[in-house]
Amino acid sequence: MHKRTSLRRLAAVAITAGFVTGATLPAFAQSDPIRIGLILPMSGPFASTGRQVEAAAKLYVAQHGSTIAGRKVELIVKDDGGTADVTRRLAQELVVNDKVTVLGGFGLTPLALATAPIATQSKTPMVVMAAATSSIIDASPFIVRTSFTLPQATIGIAEWAPKNGIRRVVTLVSDYGPGIDAEKVFVARFTQGGGQVTDSLRVPLRNPDFAPFLQKVRDAKPDALFVFLPSGVGGQMMKQFTERGLDKAGIRLIATGDVTDDDILNGMGDAALGVVTSHHYSAAHDSPANKAFVEAFTKANPGMRPNFMAVGGYDGMRVIYKGLEAAKGAGGEALLATMKGQSFESPRGPVTIDAATRDIVQDIYIRRVERVGGQLYNVEFDVLRAVRDPGRG
Ligand code: DHB
């Protein structure tokens, strides 16, 4: 008994001093499952994000099996309802009680930011699959991002617009991290290209009423309105854009692809036709990898079309799976190291998890909403290759 205790103490001291590595004293038993904890808004106003990420993550598991390094993989999905306090509590429970090896999901910027300190303190890798404010990546050295950043998505349309007869623009964004990123980058790049931003409007993240803002835009009569809204909200804005007659007044709508989100685009009707956006994913992306992804996703989830959130979730699981395989099931810094630097063909196109920044490098497409086979799609017609997040520094 005494001998055992002292041996244990010795082991504890050795670990503290950094003498014993995971290879000689593994932190897990070979019979322990590897748990992946996803925290997503499965209810509330941003539930479409949770639904999309979960469906794609489950598809990835169905396609790639539930065993890594001889251990069973368990995917745990928790609903935070889009509320940061809940995300933080769930993250704590997943780390302490469920002993997850990795955290993932994060449907909105405040939810990712609320979890970052837990990832840092517990040394748990955290894969941001949806949230997209540039600065999230700096909130913890354990964060890896497979979604995108708003500066990355915005530069495409900000550079396209002044080259295509758009001179005067009003911007309209959700008043929080990603909206402010989008506004800042749009104003800078569009102005650089010779355009003029005559007004910048911000709407509340929750329950926005677009009517007074759109009336203001109609009165100002710019060449175009640039919009960023989080996934799932674009339809309401589009409806009011036409109801208030902005289209008839000759005001064009330009946006990041969050507005013409594949999850709701078909429901927007003809009002969306011709809207030009820039983004990293379209369900209409023309590649064999994307065709296979869309087909498998739709088969597993009848009536649902994958959007950019689904791709963030699918690729997030890819990064986790390949990382775990290379780290032989270990978590912590070993897993972080094997997630960094991964390069692969995503349904969106070629991507890299930059080893230095931990952020995703990807192509950004310029797209126009068109009717294809009776359905509305974002049809890509130009591309910026291998875009790094331009929003930091
Ligand atoms: C964020 C959320 C979204 O739904 C989106 O489309 C872009 C960014 C966010 O909160 O970071």
C-alpha cells in the first residue's frame, strides 16, 4: 500500500516536472472511448446552424467509422440554445465529467469566446466549426478554425463591386463581432477600389427589425446595399428589401454568402435572383468532392441542402479524425500539433489549417444567385485563391 502510494507520488512529481511523456504513461486506457464534444445552438433563433453542423458531423462519422487508434469514438452533441453562459457550462461539464478529448461546434462568436478560457486551462483542443470573427483565433492557443473569417469572405465582394459599376454603397451589418469585421473590411477595400461608403448601419443581433434601416437606405438611394447577417437571417431581410421597393428603386443588394445561405436560399424566391455575394462555400461548387458530399448529405438528411455551416462541421471532423489518428488517440498538445498544418480537398475546394496561425486558408468565390434546374443556387463565377485571414494585425 505504502509502496504504491509513493510510486504514484513519484509519477505525479515526474509528470509535473515534465519527465514522463504521454508515451510512457498514457493519460487514457486503451479501452476508454475517445469522446468528441460538440456544442451547438440546436434550439433558438440560430438552430439552423446547429442542425447543419450536426448533420454534417454525423455524416462524417458514418462515412469514416467509429474507431480511431483501436478505440471507440463517441460523438456527444449538446444544445446551448445560442446562449454563451450555457455554452461555457456545457464545455466545463464535457471536459470535467465526460473527459472529452476535443471540443467542437460553436455557432456564434460569443459562444466560442466564452469557451476559449476552458480550452486553454484544460489544454483541450477546440475546433471552431461555425463562428467567424477574426479575433476568435487569438482567444486560445488551443483553438483551430475550420469555418472562415468575415474579413476573408468580405474582400471578394468589396473588390468586385467597384470594378462592376458600383460606386456608392451603404453597409448594413449585425452589431457584433463578425458584422463589425465585415463592415470594417468592406469600407477599407471598397474605398481602396475607388468606391464611397455613404453610411454604415448596424442592426441588433437578436430580433432585428430591418424596416427602419431599409427605409433609410431607400431614401439615400446608393448604387448598392452591402449586407452581413448571420446564417438563417437573410430571408427576413430579403423579404423586406423587396417589400420596401429597394429593388424597384434600382438599389442592388451585395453581401457575404451568409445572406444567401444555401439552407434558406430556395425559400427567398425570385427576389434573390442576381444577388452577388462572396463566400467560401456554395452547394453548387463544381467539383467531384462537392458533388459526392452534397449527394451523401442530402441522402442522409432528406429535404435538406448543406450550407457553409455544414462544410465547417464536416471539415472540422476531418481535422479531428486525422489529427487523432496521427496522435494515436492522444489529446492535448499532441492532438493540437497533428491538427495544425493539415491540407486537404474539402467540398468547398482546397484548404489548409495554417500551422502558424491555426486558422483556415481557403479559396473565396464570387457568386451570383441563379436558377439551376428549378432551384436557386449561388453560382460561382470568379475566385480568389488561398486567401488567409486578412483581418488580424
Ligand atoms: C457568425 C455566425 C453566423 O451565423 C455567420 O454566418 C457568420 C458568423 C458568428 O457569430 O461568428
